[in-house]
Amino acid sequence: MRVPRLALLLLGLQLLAVPPTAAEVVDPVELVRPLRALQDRIAQGDAEARAGASVMLGKIDEALRRVDAEAWKKPRNLRAALAFTLSGGDPGILETILGLDVAQENERLVQGALAYARGRGGEAHELIGEISALTLDPLIAGHVALVQAELVANSNPGRAIALLDEARLLAPGTLVEEAALRRQVSLLAAAGHPEMLEALSGQYLRRFPKSFYAGNFKQQFAAELVGRKTAPLDTTKLDAALLSLEATEQRDLYLLIATEAIARGRMGLVRHAAGKALRRADTGTPQHMRAVTYEAAALIVTGDFEAGFAALEGVDRTKLEGEDVELLDAALAVAEHICQLPAAAAQPGPPPPGATASAKIEAARAVVARVDAMLSRARQ
């Protein structure tokens, strides 16, 4: 029978809280092992793990400070202390170890990890920047590669991307891999590598769709896709990349993309993304009403005014919040303004050959030309 994860977490915390007897020896490796398991659950979206992580870090810190000074002479125990600090634990334990003068051949690594944890990036890079993470123990290898990448992310993004590849290779399925993928996507977006960006974004969405950090990633993903200027967005590739996700995850991503596209005035993309979201949303839900609003706002300026206006009038505004209500109001105001124009003036297309456009026709064209800006402002 499977034991609930919360029960395992509570058991681990209880064991950490029990002081060792005279016959017992605190094993740093065994103390740190459940922390890694807990953090890996965070990468898979376990809310209980996220809530318990800070508590466990504090308990492990207390237990590590009870470790006998002689025990820190063992390299495996030093690696456990390094793993603890690089996983977000209090770096004070590394200061204690350095004060005991027992780090020996690992002293440079301990000093570098401590410098990084204390925010001294330049010093940390001098100490551990050139160490090959591929030669280190699996307990710390991925963490070290991740730190090395962060230390050069601004000065040498190409090197950082390569180091993040190492981190993912050394710690598959862990929070380290999850963090490395997120960081790589950010660096690739800034460097203008659309194909690699799409590939790694798709990998993240497949491997860590429920991660505690996935919400921020998805927002960033949508912003990069819509806002990039190095290559146009291929909606066919986008749709194919999202097919592996659950329908609700596809829906939410398409809504994010539609939101970003509205803010940037890309109404064709709004129409595509909102339409995809609409087909994946249950009728009458807030997500359904958002998708209707976005698609209708795009329709009134992309060739199907009547359908867009009718859809806007049918939106249940009680299902919308904040900026979406403002968007609905802006779209309705634009639509109503267009309706007030003479029928001929409401057509945004060019006048027939040989005809001279009247002032009202030109005014109607100007109205339609301003719609993108108005709708964009409503979502900013």
C-alpha cells in the first residue's frame, strides 16, 4: 500500500527532530537525502512538498550542527553539507566546516559554494568556475553546474547555456533539471535562438507542466513567443508542440498567448490562440468567457465584425476579472462606435475602383486602425 506523501514528510521531520543518543551517529548524507526527494516533488507540482521544504531545511540545519567535528573529515559528509547549502540551506554550516580546517582537497569547492551562497559571485567564480562538474559526485554535480551557469549568465551566456546542459544531464528528473531548463529558455530567448527556444520550452512543458514554478515559466514562454522579432511564430509548430499536454494545460497556455498577443496588437494571433482555447474550455466557465472575449475582440477588426459584436454582447461579464472586464468594455465601445457609422463607412476595405472615399469612409478606416491600440491598452 502506498503511504501518502504528507505522512512520509511528517515522518522525516520527526526523525530529524529526534536528538541522537550516545550510541548514535548523525549521518549527514542520510539527513540530506530526504531533502532532495522533497525538492524533486516540488518540480512535479506537489504543494505539500513546497509547504514543507523550509521546515525541513531548518530541521536539517539543526541536525547538521550536531555532527561531530571528526565526521567532517569524510568527503561524503562534506558533499552532503555542500548539497544542503546549494539546495537553499543555511551556508553557516560551511563556515563551521572551514573553521575546523578539515575540508582538505575539497576546501576550494567549499569556499566557492560559501561565496556563492553569501552573494559574492566574483569570488565564487574564481574558486569553482573552472571545476568540471562532470567529475564530481552525483550528490552535488548538478548543483555545481547550475551555480557555475548562473555565475557567467550575464558575461558569457553561451557558456552558461552549455553548463545548464551539463546540469540537466547530471540531475535528470530533479528540481535541478527543472531550474536549468527554465534558465536556458530565458537565455536562449535573450540570445535570439528561436528553434532551440521552442525545443527546450516544449521539453519543459512535457516534463514539468505542474511544477511550482511552471506558472511563471508559462507566462515567460507566452511573452517570448509573441514578442520575439527574430522569426515569425509558426502556429502549426506551436499547436503540435502543445498537443502532448493535457487539454486544460493547452487551454491555459493558449489564453496566455492570446493575452500577450492582445497587448502587442497581434490580432491574427489573438484569434488563433483564443479559438484554440475556446475549444478546450467548458461552456460558461471563466476560461470560456475569457476565450470568447479575446476571440470576439479580434473578430471585430479582422474581417468578421458581426460575429465578433454578437459574441461580445453574449459575454457574461460576471465571469471576468480585472483587465478582462476592461478589455470587454473597450471592445464593445469600439464595436458600438463602428455600428453608428453608415453602412458604407463601416467597411474597412478599399473603395471600389474609380470611387472616391468619402470623409466618413476615411473616418471609419481610422477607427478600425485605432482598434488594435485601444484593445492593446486595455490589456496592459
